Amino acid sequence: MIVRWGIPAAIVAACVGYLIYSASGGSSEYYLTVSELRSHSTSGFVRVAGVVQNDVQKTDGGLHVTFTEKDTTASMPVDYKGTLPDIFRPGITVVAEGKLGADGVFHARTLLAKCPSRFSTTPYTQ
Amino acid sequence: MTLGYLGAGTLLAGLALGGFSALLSFWAGWKENEVFVRVGRRAFYAATAMTALAAVLLEVGLLTHDFALAYVAAHTDLATPIALVAAGFYGGQEGSLLYWTLILGVLGSASLLASARLGTRLSAYAAGVLATILGFFLLVLTLVAGPFDLLPVAPPDGLGLNPVLRDGGMLIHPPVVLAGFASFAIPFSFAAAALLAGRVDAAWISHTRRFVLLAWSLQTTGLLLGMWWAYHVLGWGGYWGWDPVENVALMPWLATTAYLHSSQVQERRGRLKAWNFGLVILAFLLVIFGTFVVRSGIVPSVHTFAVSAIGPWFLAFLFASLVFSAALLIFRTDQFTSTHSAAIPTVSREGAFVLQNLLLIGVVVVVLWGTVLPLASGMVGLQRVVGAPYYERAAGPLLVALIALLAVGPLLPWRRAGRPVLRALRWPAGAAVLALGVMLAVGVRSIPALIALPLGAAAATTTVTEYGRALLRKPHTWQRLGQLVAGKRRRYGAYLAHLGLAVVVVGIGASHFWQQERDVTLAPGGQATVAGYTLTYEGSSQRRLSDHTELFAAMKLGDRTLEPSRAIYAGLGGQALTHVAITTTPVADVYVVLAGTGADGSASFHVFVNPLVTWIWAGGAIIILGVVLGNAGARAAAPELVRRREPATVPV
């Protein structure tokens, strides 16, 4: 049985390996903080996590938004067109997916809000 | 206050009983002491009773708004509707772990009740492994994630449930998924016990068959309910995002799907013994791995889970289970040699099962790699993540091959397939060609769609022809047909489940390949047309509801009115929540999200047209119906071993 099924198993394993290799080569993206984006030159789409600052500006009925995303040391302006996550507001952590333009503005094509585990800024603690 | 002490004490008593049951069961099994084996089992029942008591106490605390309990204060408030207060039991970390422990105890007890006939050793070791797992959960509940932890001062009101969770979906999705996760421990415990006892025959498989089916059905339902809930609540127009949280629920399901098929090869042909142990162990390890990934927050996810201290505990438990299982498998290698040496023929029912298993495990590997890539890449450099395109490209071809196998496999006979199979294949092949022709005629040019959907049609045709063949068998009476289907209900139930899966495949395929979306901003009276559906915006207004205010926009589609809205929860610092409006027509869902409103009365919408999404939910219902009908009533006779293909007149 091992001999008879070794070959099909090897073929399936090789296919799976090839599929993973080819698919992750084309579509994996870097997941960075703002400072990591600043210190590494990357081409293509990246995801950048950071905290939304107090300069959110909405136009076009809320479908176009600009704001600054910041981590402990670095910040960057973000430009996003599309539906905003419900919990989007200054102070929350977002993950913007897109490209850093030549104008120094990060053009996001998707914007994900990291859900805080609890929905209060002052949980009861001892 | 008292409630907190009572609850914590109850959990501690449960922990002591669980530990006692584990130690006694292992020792008594080793010594083959029947009396102490029975005592060990009863200690497990008692630990379960303690867990149930703790669950009742927590529920009492929730319903009486006992805000001295940190858990009650953190997950409910006075304004929350009572059904959701009750659901707060599994709405948070500690409560959901207690719920998990409860299900583990109840199902574990049920599986131990009739286990004595498996022999002293096997039943004792099964109780020992179950009690160890139960003990681990009770330990975590006692030491790190206490649902009965008290606050120094009881606040006047609680914080309330996350608004995303204030939904009917909250009442059904989490308990089903968590029960599914908990139930994978039962087949694992009996598999480990069989290895410990050196009983690698199919006894453990037939004993746990219904528990495996229960685990699989719960997980199927849980996945579909999760998709349904995400689709109706999250407002991005889809139902599956390949988020780690979804992936870790999918992987044990895939492994168990493989096991449901490969276990038949052991029952019917006495083969694949080691493989079956491996699959059951894999499913359990994937559940623990998933819990670790989700609750430790080490992988980027958008889901709402409390990141807490239980991560390292589950990691340690994962390692312990992994080492324990691997050691058992290696220890029993000598027993896995098959009783008869004939190879599994490539073109046969068992050959199809083996190929299906390889493909399913291939999908597990693809999903696992995508899930852990951020961890793996983070260790050697910058973190990298993959999104939906990776999963579609890597898992897509494997899933297509699986659908093809769904069309061919059921037609193959056990042992070796001959010419009649080619004749039987003409119906599904004809259906595939017909579907392909129709799709080409209406102008479909997407290659993946042209492969996947005709194969789905072929798979559906295969199961329908199996029912057709039963119908054609003489004499043609309904009574006769009923007897035939009832007599082989395992088989016909499985065909029904296959049919449901084919329906799900068509629904997923259609909504995946032909979803249309558009962003529109309309003034009152304005119209927009998406995929042939004309929507008229009539204006927006506000209304007050019990715990929130709602800004809603009225949209006309023919004579129906859609009301997408945004809810504002004043009690939670003005947190907003989008309510999607969905209307279902025979061929598609029209799905409208209110993105925002302007000062001039205009409003922006995100409109999706999702074809055949309802087929996914309907197909899921057919799958569950098939599993239930196939296993209802008295235990069906175990299928006999297929050894020879000889005419029935020749004495065997």
C-alpha cells in the first residue's frame, strides 16, 4: 500500500507545495508599523498598523477620509476612499492596506479597524 | 458576593474531582480493576455536575445583575435585553471557557455511559484522557480566567455587551461553534485510549461514530451560522474573509470531514488504521491550536476577542497533547500492519476516499500556512500576511478537485471498479457538459467559474441518480423505496449531505464569481441601478430605540422598502454600528449599506448584488438534514467487511 499510494501522495504533496509557493509569492504583503514602513523601502501593497490621530477629515458624504496614522515614533498621512469601519474614530488602532505614494501620502485601498477587546476606555480594574 | 465564593468553590471542587477521576481511571485501567474504573467514571460525572452547577450560578449572577462579579459587570448592563444578558454566559472569555467545559463534561459523560462494553482498559483510559482534558479547563478557570472573580466595589451598572454582539446571531452562533470545538475531545479521548490499551481495531471508531458526526454537524452549522451572521451584520458584502479566526474553525472541520470518509475504509476493509488515529488527533490538536491563536492575539486578526493570559496555558496544553499523541502513535507502530496485504486499488471507492483525504489535508496545510505565516515570517524578519487571493489561488484548485471527486467517488464500487462505472458516469458527465454549454451560451468566460460550477452540477447529479436508481428498483412502490432508503439510511443520508454540499458549492461559486458592487451618493428621490436592480432613495430620518438611536435611510426596490441604518449607542461613548439592509430575490440578494449622510439630505450607499447566496444557507440545511436522517433512530447495522467479490451463490 505504501508503494502504491506513495506516488499519488507525493504528487498531491508536490501540488500543494507548488500552490502554496506560487500563491504566497504573488499575494503576500508586509505587515508593518508606521516606523517600520519609514525605515524599509518596500514596493507593492503593504499593511500598516497605527493609531488614528485627531485630524480626521471626511468629505464626499463620509466616503473619502484623510487622517494621520501614528505609532510611538513615526507618523504618516493616510488617504482612503470607501466605507469606514463602524468603530473608526481618533484613538483606535487601524490597519491600512495600500501603497505609499510619491507624494508621501499613504493611499489605502482597505481600512480595517482593530476591534478593542472591550468597548470602554475605562474598564473596571482593581 | 456569596455567589462569587460559591461559584469559585464549585469550580475548585470540580477540579479536584476531575483530577481524581483522571488519576484513578489511569491506575485502575492499568490494574484492570473494574470497581475502581467505575468509581473513576463516576468521579467524571461528578466533576461534570460541579461544572453544571457553576454554569447555573454564573447564569443566576447574570440574570440578577450581580455586578459584584467582574464578569457580569464587564459583559452586561441594566439596559441590555434579557435574552442577551443570558447569552452573556458565553459572550466573554471566562464564561465561554466555562460553557466549553460544560459541553465537554456533558458529552464526555454521554460517551462514557455505554463505554464499558469496549473492555475495562479502553473505557478506563478514555475516562482518564477525558478527565485530564476536563481538569485542564477547570484549572484554567480556577487559576487564570475565573468567571467568578469579584470586584472590590460593586458598580451600579455594568459595561454592557459589545454592540456588534447585540444581535440574534449572538444567541446561536457562539454556543454552536464552542460546542463543536468541545466535542472534538470525545473522539480524541477514545482514540488515545485505544492506542494506550493497544486496541487498534475499529471498536473505538464505531463507539465514537455518533459523537464524531455530532462534532462535525455542530462545526458545519457553526461555520455556516458564522458566515450568515458576518454577512448580515458586518456590512462588507461577503461571508468569508479568511481571517485567522475563521481559518482555525475551518481546519478541524476539514480534518474531520476526511476522517468521516477514511473511517469507513477501516470499517469496511480493515485498512488505514494509523491514518484514522492521525486524523482524529489532528482535529483535536487543531482545535487547541486555534484556541491558542485566537485568544493569545499573536496573529493579526480583526475579530473581537479578549486577549488574555490563557494563551500560554493553551500553548503548553497543545505541546503536551502533541507529544503525548506522537509518542502513542510511535509506540504502537508495530500494530498498524494490515491484516491482509492486498493494496488499495487506485480506481475504487477506497481509492477515492484516500485521494479525497490527501486533498483535504492539502487544504488544511494551505490554510495553516496562511494562518501562521505572520508568525513564521515575523521570526526571521518583517511580518508578512496573506489575504483572500492567496487562499483562493492555493486552495481553489484543491477544492475544485474535491468537487470533481464528489461527482465520481460515490459511483465507484468497493475494491475494484470495472466498466459499469463508465456507464454510471454518463449522467454526471452529461450534466457537467450541459451546465458548461449553458454558461458559455450566456457569455460566461471566467475559467474558474467554467470549471467549478459544471463540476458542482455533476456532483448534484451523481447523488440524484443514486436516489433514482433506488426508485427504479423493482417492485416500484413507495413503500419499497422507503424500506430501501431506511434500511441503508447511512448511505442515503450521506448522499443527501453530498447534495447539500453541491448546493453550497453552487451558491459560493455564483456569489464569488458574479458579485457586483457600487458606491453611490444620492439626493432624496435619486435613483441608482446596480446589476439591473433600480433603487430609489426616499430620504432619511431618526428614531429612538431601547438602548440606541438609529439613523435610517429608506430605499425603494420595486414595492419593497429597504432601510439600511446606522445605530448610535450613547451609553457606549457614541459608538456607531451599521445595520445592513438585505432583500432576497429568486436569483440574488440586494445588499445595501448606509455609508454616510450629508447636511443637504443626501446619503451615500454601498450597494452589493450577491447572486445565489441563499443557496449556501439552504445547502447547509440539506447537509444537516442528511446527517440527521442518516443516523436517526436505532443504531444502523454496522457495514460488513467487504472481502471478496464473489457471486452470492458461492459460499464464502
